[in-house]
Amino acid sequence: MTSPTRVLVLNSGSSSLKYQLLDMRDGSRLAAGLVERIGEPGSRLVHTPLAGGGERRERTAPMADHTAALGAVAEELSADGLGLDSPDLAAVGHRVVHGGLRFSAPTVVTDEVLAEVERLVPVAPLHNPANITGIRTAMALRPDLPQVAVFDTAFHTTMPEHAARYAIDTETADAHRIRRYGFHGTSHAYVSRETARLLGKDPSEVNVIVLHLGNGASASAVAGGRCVDTSMGLTPLEGLVMGTRSGDVDPAVTFHLRRVAGMSVDEIDTLLNKKSGLVGLCGDNDMREIRRRIDEGDERAKLAFDIYVHRLKKYVGAYCAVLGRVDAVVFTAGVGENAAPVREAAMEGLEQLGLAVDPELNAVRSGEPRLISPQGARVAVAVVPTDEELEIARQTYSLVSN
Ligand code: AMP
């Protein structure tokens, strides 16, 4: 019998489930989809068969929990001849947001691993419970199959202590596991490696600044394939200005909101995570809409854009200093891959650092990794589409196929 070659990738949110089925012989996608509003009125599954040319399908039956959602996904896959009972399925790869310090590599899930992911819930209260639910659900459906956890924090565990520790009382920090963990690690790992490939080099030979600019956004400094600093911290709130998160603020802003504005801790949490960033500054978090408003002369949208870009530049400058020698700055994720004006503005005036963007190359729209710096530039500026699902599938498959 030939070895199984398919990997199902699951990304479970509190009320959502994203999935992709990949064939690891060539990394091709066989199917992809999303279940939304699990356990809420109006549950919806959108399924797209990607092999054999089937049509996109939608169902709106009630789905009370993740078990019902994954059951519906399994039915859709079966209808395409790709059922989860197939002997071709090698493993399920799960995106797990927080792996703390313990998990620096993909890990086959055991009861003990689940217990440790559970222990990390206080530092990832929104994400880890949903990830655990996803794992348990998949385990119940195929108990014989390896379930592999791929952690968002894993790539950042190489950060040196001087980058990872906050300058707060050591005993308090250690007692409550307060330190910088970083997130989006799967994307930073994939994109930094693909950038080395684009430059025709081995990852160990290049220093790269990765700018993952999606609705959530983070920067990382990667030296010879290892992360040495990243902008997100204990939680994904620190660092760059994001769609709805503030990124860096003086921590005293929170005391002020509590003491002077009389807000509760939960209200402050919601303010900084959901009502700040671009949406807090101008009411929109979609960069397309912000650019459209700027073109119409909207001052608030312009200021939001300028604040976003200013923060980005500060991190690029900081990471040039951290790395000493930079071979490439790379843009990825929804904004990074698509918003040429953001890339242009972020690199503007950085010629002293060897950074520049060629306007014609920057205007090209493409799904391929590409250089946008002028020919012969000292530092490459690149756009590399991220692919977290492929990276999770690869890491999962490499663990179970050996
Ligand atoms: P992500 O979290 O990586 O899916 O990125 C989502 C964000 O990408 C959206 O909120 C938009 O701000 C941005 N985005 C997507 N497409 C475009 C585009 N064509 N131009 C500018 N921004 C875009």
C-alpha cells in the first residue's frame, strides 16, 4: 500500500472553522472552505472543491458547535470523493496560536500536549480555547489519525532573552509567564524562507525584515533563518498599527482609561483590541477603502494612513539596527501583498538605509514572489505572498511522514 499523502489543515476560531485539504506530493490544494457563525444563528459553510473543477457550494444549516461544523465539512469533502475516512489522509494539521516557550516545533498532539495548550489559555484567552476545541473535534472524528499542532509562536522561540523580556520585575514576570512571545510565526517562517529562495540564497545566508501586514500586523527580524526580534508581544496587541488593534501605546494609557475615564478592564481590552488601529482612527480598517477616501480628500483617512506608515517605518529602522546587515525587506499578507501605496510610503526616504522602491515594479499586481526594489539596490525590497496553510501542511507532513 502506498503511504497517505493528504493533510487536512484546520484553523479554528471561537465561532469559525477554516480548512484546506492539500496533497503533499506537490503541495496542491484539493479543497478549501470556511464555516462561520458556529453556535450562532445563521451558521454558514462555504466549500470550494479545487481539484476536478467542481462548483463552490454553500449551506446554511444550523451548526451548534465545532463537532457539527466539522461533520458538515466531512460531508462536503466526501461528496467530492475526498472523505476524511480516506486512507489517503496522513494527518490533520492544526493552527494553534499560543505554544508558550515549550513548543518550538510542530508537535503530535497527546493528552499531555493538550493539557499544556490548556495551561496557556490565560495568555491567549481568545484563541487557545477555540484551537483546543478544533483538535478535540478532529480527534473524535478520526482517533487513529495523527493530529499535529503547529504553533504561531514557535518561530519566535529563538528570540534572545534581551529581545523577549520586558523590563519589568523579574519575579512577577516569571510567575505569570509575562514575556514577548510573538505571533504570525508560521507566516514569518514561510515568507523569510521564500525570500531567501527569491534571492537565490540559502535562508542561513540572509538577514530579512518581514512585514506581515494583514488585518493583524507584525514585523520580524530574521537573521540567517532564525527570528531575533518581532513586534507582537505577550499578546498580538503590541507593535504595529493594525486593522482594529492599537499596537504600541504607553502602558499608562490603560491606567488612565481606568482611573480617569472610569472604564472597566474588559472595556479597555475591547477598546485597544477591537476599536483602535485604523478603525479607531478613521472608522475603516480596509486599506482599499482608506485609499479611496484619501483620493477623495478625506483628512481623517489620510492621518490614519500616515500613523500606520510612520509606525511601520520605525520598526523597519529598529530592525535594521537589530540586524546590522539587512539583505531584504519583504511585504506580505492582505495589505503587504496588495497595497502598493503602503509599500511606497513605508520605504520613502530610507535611501540612507539602502532601501528604495521602483514605482513600476511596485505597481505590478501578481500572486508571485517578486522584487520591487530598483535594479542593483543594496537591499532587496520584495513582495512574497504568504501561505500559512501550505506551511502548516508541510510542517505536519514532515513530522508524520518520517
Ligand atoms: P489578511 O488579514 O492578510 O487577510 O488581510 C486583510 C486586509 O488586507 C484587509 O483588511 C485589507 O485592509 C487588506 N487588503 C486586501 N486586499 C487589498 C487590496 N487589494 N488593496 C489594499 N488592501 C487590501
